[in-house]
Amino acid sequence: MNQIQDDEINLFELFQTLWDGKWFISAFTLIAMLTGTGYIYSKQPQYESFISYSFNNLPPFYDYNYVKIDFKKNFHSKTNFDNWKQINGKTSFVHEDISFTEVINGIVLTKRNYKLLATVSTKPGSEFILARTNNLSTVDDLFKYAQFINNLLKEKYIIRANSEIKIMSSRIKEFTPTDSGIVSKVLSVDRFFESVKNKSNILRFDRPSKPQEVSIKSILIFSIFVLSGAILGVLYVLISKAIANRKERLLKA
């Protein structure tokens, strides 16, 4: 019974403390409300557009993962971007918008994905280029740039296929007719070589999706600010009361 009574007294004291500090709590909440309102009106809306891609002609000497990573690496390459810009002329974005690195105070740092205008996803079943913009001209330029990188890969793999065919042709006499695996490999490389020579690309791109706003809802942002302000106000009141009680006990001692 004594424990229950003590708990009731403690709860009463807690509520009394919060009630006495209600103006502080209200002030913190009001400041948070004003800050949240200002943030909502000043923040820029975020948009996303997707350019999905799939495999159109996989080279027999590489697997899916290698090609996807190779495409991603070449997509973010500054050399490739500069070469494309020379051909394409004026563009609506710069390499810094898609570069994985940035220099701060002379130190090279890796950017977070959300800081990039466009990133390439290589996850199985989620192969796409994510463009964070609602500027249709920029989305279209990203689509053209992706096609440019696709052509680079095709040229690169044609050279590799031609080299493979020459090597295997020079050594074909060393194999016996029973080496069906070698013959099959020669044929697969040759088919790939002929296919890409006939303008068959490595990857196939869908047209970009319409940009959609993905910003956090204003009501959610406002609620978070208000709740945070109220919590800070409560903590301020409780800590102030605890400090005052401690000083009082020290004076009595």
C-alpha cells in the first residue's frame, strides 16, 4: 500500500511539475510550429523519374552482373561524360551532378546517393536509372547519355569478341572434333559478334517515366516539428525542476 501511495504521489508531482511549466512547453511547441511552417514553405519539392533497362544482347564472355556494373561505372565516368558533351553540345546537367565524389576543403569524399542527380541501380529485378528531377529536358538528356554509354559498351565488347574469335581460330586446330564445348563457345561468340555488328545493342532502355513528386507530406513534417518541440519543452521543464530540487537539497545539507 505504501508503494502504491508513493507511486501516486510521484505521478502527482510529475503532472504538477508539467503543469507549472506549461508556458515553457507551450513556448517550445510554438517555436517548433513556426520553424516547421517556415521549413515547409522554403523546402524544394523532390521528384523522381525512372529509366528502366534490360539485357538485349549479353556477351557470352561476361555475366549479367559484370555488364550491369560495367555500365554503372562507365555511366559515372568523367571521361565518358566529357566525350558525350563534345558530341551532344550543350547539356542540361554537368558531370558533378552524377559524380560519386566531391572535394571539400581539398579532401575527396564519396557522395551519398541522394545527392546525385542520377544513379544506376544494378539490383536483380530493379535495373533502372533513377533521375531526381522534374525537368523533362534533363531527363531526356540522361536518356540520351545512357544510350551513348550503351554504344560504348557495344564497341568495347565487339573488340573483345573479335579478339576472342581470333584467339580461338588460331588454336582451333589443337582441338579434336569431340571438343564440342569449344565449338559451342566459338559459335556463341561469333553469333554475338554478328548480332552487335548488325546494330543490336547490349542493353535495351525504356522511355523515361513521368517525374513524380516524392517529397515527405507537409502534414507529416509539421507533426514531427510540433511533437519534437513539445518533447523538448517537457525535457526542459523536468531537467530544470531536477536541478532546482538538487540545489534545494544541497542548501538544506
